[in-house]
Amino acid sequence: MKKYEVVKKKQDFNLIINTCSYIKNKYFTIYIKERENNFARFGLAISKKVGNAVTRNNLKRKIRSIIDQHKENFAKNCDYIIIIKRKCVLISFHELEKNLVDLIKEKK
């Protein structure tokens, strides 16, 4: 992901999470907010309950890789906040990829 494709501000996160629609499965909750620009932005959130910093950063790195590989499945005029759940630690990369892509395709 490029720097301009990342949602970083706390107030943006809170606005999207508190006011927008979401889709979820047992591994992810994705909040989606439509906006005016012609590129998608992504924010990743993971609880400290998931594991130590190494575990959390490893999961975020995997999710960023999946997003980069499957950008065509995401709408170009939306912000996405992806909340990673604790069960993601237990599954393989391919299962993570399948679940995230299926969840996004379900929204389309």
C-alpha cells in the first residue's frame, strides 16, 4: 500500500467506525465509508489481546500483502477499516486471503 492509501488519523477511524456500515465474518470486521476521491484508503486495527507486538505486526503485514494483491476487488471511492480478530492467528496465510477476499466480494 502507498502512503496516500492509508487511513491514519484517530478521528477518521472513529468517524468511519461509529457512523458507517460494516460486514463481518469470524476473522474480520470491515467498516466501509464511501467518499469523493478516486482511490481506496485502508486502515488496519488489531487488539493487544491478539498477541505481542511481533504477532500483531506479522498479521498486519500479511493483510497488507493481501490488499495489495487484490486491489481490484475493492471499490475505488471508499475508505475501509479492517479489524482483525483473534482467530486470525490460528489460520494459514491462504485461509486469511480466502476469507478476506470472499468477504469483500460479498459486499459487491
